[in-house]
Amino acid sequence: MFKMSFLNLLRRKSRTVLALLGIMIGVAALLVLVGLVEGINALALDAVGGMQGVYVMQDGATDDSLSIVNLSDKSKLEAIQGVKVVTPTILGVPQTVDGKRNSMSGGIPVSVIGTDPGQVSNSLLATAMQNLKEGRMLRSGDEGVVLISTKLSDDRKKHVNSTIKINDYSFKVIGIVEVTSDFYSNVIVLPIEDARKVLDFEEGKVNSFFVVPADPANVDKIDKIIDFKYPDDFDAYSAQETAALTGDILDSLRAMTLVIALISSIVAGIGVMNTMLMSVMERYSEIGVLKAVGWTNNNVMQMILLESMFLGVLGGIAGIVFGILVGELIGIASGLYPLMTPMLISEVFIFAISVSVFAGAYPAFRASRLEPIDALREGQGD
Amino acid sequence: MVKKGKVKKEERKPIIEVRKIKKTYLLGETKVHALRGVSLNVYPGELIIILGPSGSGKSTLLHQMGALDIPTEGKVLVDGLDITQMDSWNLSMLRRKKMGFIFQSFNLIPTLDAVENVHIPLLPTNVSEVAAHRRAMHLLKEVGIEDRAHHKPNQLSGGERQRVSIARALINDPEIIFADEPTGNLDSKTGEKVLEIIRKLNEEEGKTFVIVTHDASLVEFADRVFIIRDGLIEEENLGGKNGHAYKSESVELNKRKRKK
């Protein structure tokens, strides 16, 4: 019966191909979207996973770029017992780099992170930027100089002593750093006051603080003290909490991909159902003969469900191959690679088969309930 | 194989009993009385011919006897069991185990080759693929087209296709085979060959046949011939099988009509 079902699909090749396309696109879209969300998730975890400090933002801010705190509040944090150093951060995405528009269309845009030049190793960036490839780190008192990531150095052909123009200001590259997280792959690090100038950031304000405890074991304790002591000023996050926060944002992204998955599965399902209904209607007389020669309702149903399942298997495989290709292309174009684990791929595959079998259920039911005589009468004269 | 002795009808148990069946169906708004009270028995080993013009209800009668349809009124007993009381599963099983069908338009599956078409009835059973294939090949040999076993229906002539469908009807070793105009789509020469196969199956293997046709030349092979008109049996005559000379006014009329 396997062979028979399979051959039945080959009768109307273009119709089968169209149904397969529906499944394929649905599967690929699902794979790429979920893969992207998981990719972002993995990047975020890489970036904050080893953070040895407390990240302090404005109370109620959901994202560090939306948080604004007073620079003068730095002393409040420094006054907490057990705190070694507090580093302010200003970050943003400049409009132009070297005169070129810096937008999403060119992949992940270049971001600018300004921090205390003497405390880079005690900043948010400390865990992500440990290896200097060329030149030197920022130092206290530096001005007009920047560190760039290796990817930026490769992409823009910049070396130590090259000049890089951010918005309307020119800077000299003094060091190239290897970053351990792709989250920071396109990043320019510069002294905080230079960042303020470039991004036109309000005087006396910064985005966030990074609080480093004298004893790394005290991270959670200091996190709690800040939240407890300044509930109206700050929200403090440890590495784990930051990951959780990122997770919240990703959860809403996941919900969105679920909606898209639902829509694409309905579309694919309708394609399969239409194909199978047409195919059943064309074969009334054949199905009648099968029943006449002793096939039961269930046998007929099985045959049609098998055909739907084949559609799901073929469409699923095509969709996975197509999805992986699209994912690679997105990765090459933007630098953000969708994370497609074998688990995700097998889930998507099972999903494709389930949708197809489900969509084939009604046509299969219709076919199985055909009376042999009605089916035979339909097919008179072929 | 076993030649049936001259047992009187009354002592034999009928394989099919049709009792006063009526079949009415709706064609658009009009009620069509396809069968208006038909009774007949079919005994094992018989070759029955149901003769009648188109629209006489002969195909409808065959469908009721072959458990392909359920009469509006009356009963059809197969081996003493009333098919009007059976559910669709039991009807399928009955057809699978006891019956074979040959259709005018062959009704082969176009994607499968001849031998695969023959073993279609065995696909949902426990019979292994190998055994089914072997038996299908044997049957194709019996109907004389084993060399065409791996041809698709569209590569076969009409006569060859009908022989494939005869082999398909035989695959489950049925007791009774129903044929609806088996020669209807064939030229007279190929038709004769097909009839010869049917005759051999009946006489040498003792298969019971019920054949519906408007071709009066088939009566030579028949045990009994029923002439049906307007949903009623008009005549029952002995066929030409055992040396009887078949006689019927209406059939003579039919023959003359055909010659014109």
C-alpha cells in the first residue's frame, strides 16, 4: 500500500508540487524564525553569562538603551558596602560610520559603547572583551581614541592608528579586541565623554552602571541591596537576572513565531487538504473498485492518510533543506545565524507530518465513506 | 475440476438468494424504480446470465447481488446471511472473501502495472507481498498474459486489460464472480477470448458466475438466462450450456435488432 499511495502522488505532479511548496515554505519559515530567536537567545547568554557584577538600570526600564540614570547617582552605589568600583555606560547606534548610513539593512548595525576609559576591565564589557589582538586598551584620560572589534577591523579594513568617523567625529583606533560574544561583534568602545559627544547624550546622564563587588561571591547580595535600598531609582540585575530579562523579551518573540507557525501551518494544511480532496474526487471510481474488491473503509482511509503523510515527509524534508539554506544566507548577510538544533529540526519535521496527516483526515474520511456503487457510477465510461 | 453431477436444484443450497427486492433511487426530482420486485436464486457452479436492454435494471440487480448496494426493499441472502443487515465492514469482508468483480470499463489502477493491479485485493490482508505476487503471476498466466505483467494499463489493449481484471477478480479465490458487461468495451474477437476464459473458469474450476449483458450471444454458455425489463424478470430460460438449445422469443428479437 505504501507504493500505491506514493505512486498516487505522482499522478498530478504539479499539484503535488504545489502542496509540497506550501509545506516547504511553512516549515522553512518556522525553522528560520525559531532558529533566529534561539540564535539571539544564545548570543545574549554568551554576552551576560560570565558577568561578574551587577547591572544597574533606571527603575522600570526594560532595555538598557531605554534606561537613563543620573551620573551623580554613581556615588550612591559606590557607598554600598563591598562595592569595589562602579562604571557608567552610555551606548547607542550612530547614524553614520565613516559617512555611511548605519542601519539594519547592512546586517547588525555598529553600536557604540562609552565607558570609563580607565575601567574597561571593570565594565559590562569585561567578560566579553578579554583578549587584545593589536594595540592597547583604553586608559584613564584617553580622549579621541577607540577600541574596535576584530570583525569591524576586518570588515572596514581598520588597523591600529586608522581613523574611524562616527557621525561627525573622527577617532583614532588604538586597539583591536577579540570579543567572546557575537552580541558585541560590531562594536566600538570609546571613553564615555566621547560617546556622549558622538551620540549627543544629555549632560549629567548615563544609560546604566556596572557595579563590581570586591568579592565576586557577593554579586547577588549587592544586587539585592541595590533593589532594596533604591527601589524607585534603580533596577539591579545579576547575570542570571539579565538572562531572564532577555528571556522575557525572547518569550514574546517566541509567541510571535508561534502565531506565524500557526498561520503557516493552516496555509500548508489547506494546501494538503485541497490536494487530497481533489485527488479523492478524481478517483471516485477507483476507490469504488477498491471497495468492491474487499477493501474496508479503514483500508481506504489508510491509503489517503498515507498519501497525506508522504506529502508531509517530502514537504518537511524540502522545508528543512530550504530553511537551513535561508538561515545560512541570513547568517552571511547579517552575521546573525539562526540556531537550528537537531531537536528543533526534528520537531519541525514531526510538525510538518502532523499537519499533513491532520489535513488529510477529512479527505480520507470522505473517501472511506464512499459507497462502492456511488463511486462506480461516477466513474462510468473512463 | 470437479464436474457437478445432475443434482436437482431443490436439493442444492443456493449461494445467493434474491427475495422480492425493490430498488428505488432519486434522479434529480424523479423517483426511479430500477427494480420492482425481483426474486431469483443462484446455485454453486452455475453460470447465470441476466439479459436486458439498457435501463432495464440489470446492472442494479447485479450490484444488489454483489453486496455493492443495498436494496430499498426485500432481502439478499449470501450463504444464508442477509446482506441488508450487514454493516459496511462486514460487506467489505464478504466481498473480499467470497466475491470477485469484473467491470465493463475494467477499472484498473493506472499507476500500477498488471501484476500489481491483480494483487490489489490482497494489499490490506495478511498475505505476504511475495505470496500475493506469486499468485498474481500465476493468474496472469492462466488468463494468458503473463508476458504483459509489468505493463501499465495504458500500455495494454482492451482485451488484455479485461484479462487483468479477471485475474484480479480471481486473486482471493472467490466462490462467485460478478461481471457487468465484460465484453461491452471489446471488439467481438477479443470479446470471444474473454468469454472463453470465463467459460473455462466456470466449467473446469466450478466458479459461479453472474453476468449482466445485453449481448445475447453469451447465452450459449449459460445454465440459466434471466431476461429483465423495466425492473422485473420477464422470462427465465435454460441456457445453452449442457447441450440445450436456447430459445426465447425476445432474445431472437434482440439478435435481429443487433444485426440491423
